Amino acid sequence: MSPSEAMPGTFPQTDRTWEVSYSATSVVLSDKSIYPSFLRTTPSDLHQTNAMAKLASTLHWTSIGAIGSNDEYGYYGTEEFIVQAAKYNLCISFKKIIQALMFRKDVCGDNCLFEILKVINQSAAEAVIVFTKEANVKRILEGAIHYNISQTWIATDTWSTSVLIAGLPGIERIGRILGFVQNRQAVPYFREYVRDLSKQNVSKNCFFNQYLKNYPPCGYNALSNFTLSGQCRWNDSFDTKKNNCTPSDFLESNIDEDSSFSIYLAVNAIARALGPICKNSNCSNDDFPSWQLLQELKRVNFSLNNVDVQFDKNGDFLLGYDIIGWKLTSPAQFETIGIYKTSGEIVIYNESQWTSKNITVTADMCYKVCKPGQKLTATDRTCCFECTACSAGYYSSGGYETECKQCKEDEYSLNQSASCIPREIDFLRWNDTFAAILITLNSTGMALIVLFILVFSFHFNTPVIKCAGGPLCFVMLASLLASFFSVFTFVGQPTTLSCQIQQPLFAVSFTLCIACTIAVIVQIFIAFTFDIEMNCKLQKFNKPVLITIGCTTLQAVLCVLRIKLEKLDAIRDSRTFQEKILYECKAESDVYFGLILGYIALLALICFIFAFKGRHLPDMYKNAKFITISMLISIVAWAVFVPIRLTITGKYLSATEASTILVCNYSVLVCHFCPKVYVILFNNEINIEKAISEHIRKHYENQGAPPGSM
């Protein structure tokens, strides 16, 4: 029961009215442009809806359904809840606006009720907010009981402690019900006052007289001969049924604690606002303007039962809420399971009983959380999700994530990954094992070249040096030295400079070496051809300087065209492979690279043909045979390299190309120069002109033909 004798309302004035409400919670009443003189001692629905959204978030609910009536309370309350829900990333599974009088069958028939229940039953909502009056809720829950719809229901302050609904048959099958009421505070001495009412002179208390007439306490006959005073008027609509006697504590046990304290606060606020005014005027004659009282009400600031009472700029007052949980027995019972503080904090006393924290899949087979490497993906049902794997290059830590995060450019991930892995930086490093082998072989070759240059310098005028080309030997060794040096440019992170010199340096230097070899083989043919006519023809080609410069210049031109036209440069390739980033040299096309290799192969083939034809010449040092072998090795090496190059990338391409260069360099170094050094150092007896003449004579004697027949 509420202490109705203390009920505040409109204070009658002639110039203006004001109101202090203890029960009106609509959000629109906070708009001072429409309701400038309205104040209340009960929280606005703004706070209630925020408390509901906060509760859902605290209990790990992710999808909520909202039902509201199309009156001011239900419509604006539902809309405000949706706004608050968005702040906590709650998904609104459905919003259903019902008729304000849907409890009447002439307004909402059975089909209408069935449609409402169908929306609830088919939704993926984990809980349903019902923002409407008690009578509407009663009919909805009766239907839910009838159709065996079990759900978690969140009650607003209009029905969170409804005895009518709690007593519905079958209420224990409804699911779970939680609700909010303003923090319950006992009105000081009010319970004692109600208990002692029957002992007092109640002749002037019309309401209590009417109550005693209709609900007489057992054994109480004090009114049998009592005559009401003339100021009391019976409410005939109320006096329709005489009940049997009631227990003596009936009134006390039915005190409405949900609103009695709000009424108490309102009365105290008005009394304290009147204090300053009554000091200077006669309040009993109402000889003060109402706006003056309104201003004083806005300024009140006092403490009552450890509650600070003060109206904010919107005329609102926040006391906080008790969170009510229903024990669904028959009838249901109410217990306070937590509180919502004015700071916005929610405390649940036994959270494990209500939380959905450990629930990953709802009863509707909708996923709430996913495993690492997966994300929540919306299905065709609103607020219903399924778990799908993150694709390669993306990752997710699972949980409530709805999007997979993309890995950074220097990271990668496989399908359904929970994290990214650093991508391998791919180029031929100096500390790689294979690079170490290449560097060792390359350095050895360069050291041998330096050694050979020294040996040849000390024995420059010997026959073996002359037969090997004389001065051309040093040109060939210098070009081989440059070719060996080009191998170093394939090791380490590619740069623009290294990319632009590695192939041209090898191509030009090795072309110069082959050109010198061609010049040498032509000289060998001339030296051992005794046919005058043939010798004259060969003399036309005995121009070593022209051959070497001409062949090398053409190759240099091709290399310059490759650099300029095909834009040879170092690139960072992060697209070809997901697990690594390639640093490599790349050109817009490989046309000129093909021409460069083709030109080297052509010169090597010419040299091979000449050398092959001269393999039977009386050359003591077998230059033609060794040149044939070296050119054959070079041709085969590049023939093998070309198809391999088309199938590999990164450091493997650099390693393969460097290896091919080494094979070509060593083929010339070993086949052409090592035999000469051996003769000089270990077989010096044939490094004289007499030995050469004797070898030529014996050659032709064995052939049975004179030297001039060649």
C-alpha cells in the first residue's frame, strides 16, 4: 500500500501550476522546453533503459528483443533502450510495438497475440524487454505459457514486482524473469503508523474508513455504530463487494515499498521548498506565486536516510535500482539479486546463476563466441551468427569478433589462424650456407687468376704463352676476373646498383673472354694451316683487336638497352608468396636479357665449331680441344639455366644464376689456362720451340702427308 495521504500532486495556483511526480518515468518529461515545471523523485526511463542494457552486457547477453506499447511510456522507453543497447554493442533481434490496450481481445485478438508470440519464438534473442503496462504483460505471458515459450524476460518497473503476473498458473514454465525497481528504502515510522491506524481516532480519515467498511479486520466492530463526518464521500464504484474479515496485519504486509519512498521524498522536497518562502509570507493563505515555490524546489539539496536529494537541470532525480529476480515457483516470489548504482555500476550478488558467460551456442543454435581463427558471421536470422574461418592473410583471436583482422605486410597467416607469423625476408644473404660456398669458390677462382697472371708475366715469351694467345691471355684473365667479381653482386639484399651491374658486368666480361678465345682459335688455324689459299682466307680474320672490340661493343650495347628500356631495378615482392617477401632484381620484360644470353651462346657456339674443327691440328698444347670442352660446358650450363630460371624466384634464382656464372668461368679457367700453367711449372721441357717443331714433324709423319697438304 502507498501512503496516499502523503501523495503529492498539483499545487493549486492561479498564475501557474507545477508538479512533483513520484511515479512518472517517461523520458519526454525531461524535456524542459515542453515540461518546464515538472520534477520527479523517481528515475527517468533513460536511467532504467541504461540499467537494462548494462545488465545485458554484464550477463554476457548479445541479442535482445524489445516489445513496447504504442503509448508514451512503452514507445519512448523502447526507443531509448535501443539507443542504450547500441552503446554496449547489443544486437536488437527484433522490435515489436503493440497496442496500448492489447490486453483487450477486441483490440488484439487471438491472431494478434499469436503474431506477437511468433516473433518472440522465432527470434534469436537471449532475452526480451517488455516495456508496457502490467495488463499487457499478463496477456503476453499467458500466451507464452500456453505455447510453451521459454525465454528470459526483463521486466520494467511497471510489472517487475507484479503479484498479478507472479500468480499466473504455469508461471514456473515461462523461463526466467529479471526486473528493475527503484532502490527500496523504508519510510521512517510508516510501518508503525499503518500498524497503529486502527487504534487511532479515524473519524476524519475517509480512505481508512472506507477500507474498514469493505475489508473489516477480523474481530473489529468499531464502525458498527460509527457515523461518517459530512466531509467524507463514499466511492460507490469501490464499494461493490463486501469481503470476509482480513488479518490484522493485512495493511502492513501490503505496503508498496516500490513507490512509498518516492512519495516520501516528494513530500519532503515540497516541505523544504516551502520553508524559505513561509519565513516571509503567510503560506496558509497561498499568498505567494507558484513560480517562487518552483524555484525553491529546483534548489533543494538535503539528505534523507543516507540519500542525497537534489533535482538535476532536467528536474530528474536518480536513486538507483534494485535488480529483482523471480523465483519461478507457483506463485512466483521476488528477491533482490543485485543493484544498479547511480554511477552506472551493476553488482550481481550471484552472477553465476544468471550469466551466459560460458555459453558459446544458444538454444537457437546461434554462436555467441568463436574459437581463435574464426569470426562471427551473420546468418539469415537477425542477431544469429555462425562461426566461419578466417582466410589466409587474416587472423582473429575469436570470441565476439565479427571481422578478421588483416595481417601486416611483413606478416602472413594460414586459414583459420589466431595470429600472424612474421614473413621470411627472402634474398641470398651473406651468411647463408650456399652463399658461403659461392663466395669461397668465387674467391678461389679470383685468387687463381691473380696467380696465373703472375706466372704468365714471368714466362711471357715462352711458346706455351704465345700459343695461348700471347697478350690476349692477359685480356682473357682480366675479363674472367671481372666475371668472377660479378658473382658478388648476386649476394646480399638487392639494390638498384647491384641489379643494374650484375648481369651487364658478367655479360660484357665473359663476351670479351669468348671474343679473345675466338681470336686465339683463328690464330691457331692460321699457324697450322699450310694450304696457301686457305691461309690467305684465314688471314682476313686474323684481327684479334677488331674481333674482341667488335664483339664486346655489341654486347655492351645490348646491356645498356636492357637497363634503360626494361627498367631493371630492385623490387620488394610481397604478393607472390604469402609466407615470404622477395627482394629481387626485376625488369619489365626479359627480351633483352634473352638477347644477351643468346649472343653469348652464339659466340660460344662459333668458338666451339672452330675449336672442334681444329681438334686434329698439330697443337702440342691441345688448345683447340680444351677450348672445345670449355665452350661446350658454357653452352650446356646456360641451356640448363634458362628453363630453371622460369620456375624459381628470390634467393634461389640469384644462387642459380651465380652458380651458372661460376661454371662458365671455371670452364674457361680450368680448360684453357690450367694446362698452360701445368706446362710452365711441371712440364717445362715441352715449353721450347724445338719441342714444338719436333711435335709438328711427328704429327705429319704419322698422318702420312706433308705439312703443305693441310
